[in-house]
Amino acid sequence: MDEELVDYSHAGRYEALLRVLRAISVYREPKELFRVLVAELRQAVDFDFVGLFLYNEALHAFENPILETVRGRGIVIPGDFPPEETITWWIYQNQKPVVIPSTEEETRFPKMMKVYKEQGVRAACLLPLTTSHRRLGSLGFGMNRPQTYTADEVNYLSLVADQVALAVDNAMGDQEQRTVQEELNKQKEHFEKLFELAPEAIVLRDRDNRVLRVNKEFTRLFGFQAEEALGRNITDLIVPEEYREESEKLRDMPNRGERVNAELVRQKKDGTRIVVSFAAAPVRAKEGQAEIYGIYRDITKWKEKEEALEKVLSEINALKNQLLQENVALRQEIDETSMFDDIVGRSAALQRMLKEIETVGPTDSTVLIHGETGTGKELIARAIHNRSSRRDSAFVKVNCAAIPRCDEGR
């Protein structure tokens, strides 16, 4: 646009501002908005480029997402430039505009001025971008030649910056909302997969015990398809008649905000009884609406194995007690039968002989033991020796039949 046709009067500037406001209401995407802003503001203020400089406090870093130029290349802040050395940092902290009529004479921001000079910027006006919700950064106007921005121009650009701040804040809010929604969608999708692929049967029910949702494992375990279960009372579906009173007591616990962990007997669609471990907890899905998650795991086989193991242990204990009793009885019988080493018997004759052994053993008398071969003469001799005063000495046995007769040598 030719310079002589530009209307820099108050009326021209505020007409341009009205057009800016209309543009802000129409264009939600910042880059499109800035292209319109450049065209409109060029009719009110002289500049060669306009840039948006945002400060990310969490990352302690600045972004320059938008730069629109009329002449020249504008300004690009190097990625490794210290944030504290930028003009935007000072504006972010102090919330005041900064006017630089000449980069050659500016002394407040030496490192930034070096960048300006390297990129051909000779004058600038930067204004705070701030809303009632947060500080955003700065809106910068620059010139490729020295330029003094008057107080009226600064005030006018401050009004523009306030409106731009609202537009940017709204755009950032929209982006944040989209990001949050995307994250929620990802979490929901992840939850859906977990819900359907969970190895346990899961039931979501309302406070009136009506089924809101079931997963595939519930169908596999109990036999009810999802469409058969939805809207039905879970008690009517899987709780045997004799366990319903117990079920009602457990049902009240999540309704009071308590968690449930129990082992229960439940039944399948075909009437088969199974033992399950059951966990339930309340979840508030919507405002004022509480739902209950119930998780069932079939432990029937485990319980059968457990009962079989307990039965085996009981049988082992019974056999152990029986063996102990039999051992005690056997020892008692042996003790009653004989008190003499390996001599076992209960006949009257043997009992008389054992008493004689008890009598003669402690004495020094010579004892003659006679009897047929194999009748146990050696056992009797050993018993007498063990009860004599010589019991700590060696017991020497002699096979008399092996001794040659005295007349055999003649």
C-alpha cells in the first residue's frame, strides 16, 4: 500500500481496531488471524514485521510461533538464547511495554540488541500479552530503520495487544482442551481394551443392582451374553437362592463406599455352581451417579485342590495317630511279654525260668544250662551275664561240641 494513502489519524486507527476485533471474532487459528492483523494494522501503524513471542514457564523457554513480515526478514531468536536476556522476559516480569527507537543507542538489552543488529532490525515496540487468566509473553512490532513510536501509537498498540492476547489465550485454551480430550480418548480406548481383555469377569452395575455392562470373560464364565445381562438384576442372574441374603449384605457395602473382598458360591446360566473370588468397589462415573465395579475370578478348581489337599492331610494325620497308638501298644506288649533282651515268650515255664535268671544272675554261683540244640541256651547264658557283676566284661561263648575228646589223641 502506498504510504500517502495510509490513514494514521485517530479515526483511521480506531476503524482499523474495529476491523481487528471483527477479525479476532472470525479467525480462531492464530496464523490466519495474524495475516489479517498485518493487513489491517498497516493502515494504522507503520512496521516492517510483527511477531508473537510466548514464554513457557514450565520449560523456561520462549517460542516464536508466528512471524508476519511486510519488508525484510523480521526477527528470529536463536534457540540457545538465554531467556533472561530477552526483552520478552523483562516484559513478562514487569508487564510494561518496551520502545526501542534505535538499536544502535539501546543499552538495556545488550545481547538482544546484538541479535537485532545481525538480523537488520533497527527499531522495535514490544507490548505485554496478558489476560485475566495468565501472562503469555509479548507482541512485537519492528522496523528495518530507526523509528520512534509515539505515546499515542504505544497506547493504540497496547489495545491491539490486549485483543490479540484474548485471541491467543482462546486459541491456546482450545488447543489445551483438544489435548486433554485426546488424552481422555486415549485413556478411554485403553480402558476399553483392558475392560474387554481382562482375564477376570467384570460387571458394571448401578446402585439398584442393574447390570450396565459386562465384558467377554463374564460371558465365558457365566454363559450370559451381554444383551441378556444388560438391565437385569445381577442377583437374579448368578446368585443361588440360598445365598441371596448373604448377597444383599455384601451389596450394601459398596453402596456405603466400602470395598468388598470375598469368596462366594455363584451359578452359571445352566445352573452349574462355581466358587469365585469377588471384589467390588464404588466408582463415581458422572456427577451424582455412583456405579459399582464387580470382579469375579473362578477359583472352583483351586478350591477343589485345596479341599483334596486338606483331606489328604487329615488322612495322613489319622494314619500317623493310628501308627503311634499301635507302636505304643506294641511296645507295651513287648514289655509285658519279656524283660530280657531278645528272649520273647509268655509261657508259664519260660516265666519261671526268667525269674530264676533274675535270682541267680547277681550271684557268683556256677550255673549249668542244658537242653537240646536250638532251644536258646546261649540266650539264657547271655541274660545271666548281663545281670551279673561281670556284665561290663566280655561275654565269651565256647562251642563245646567242637572241643576234641581227651581220649581221641591216644
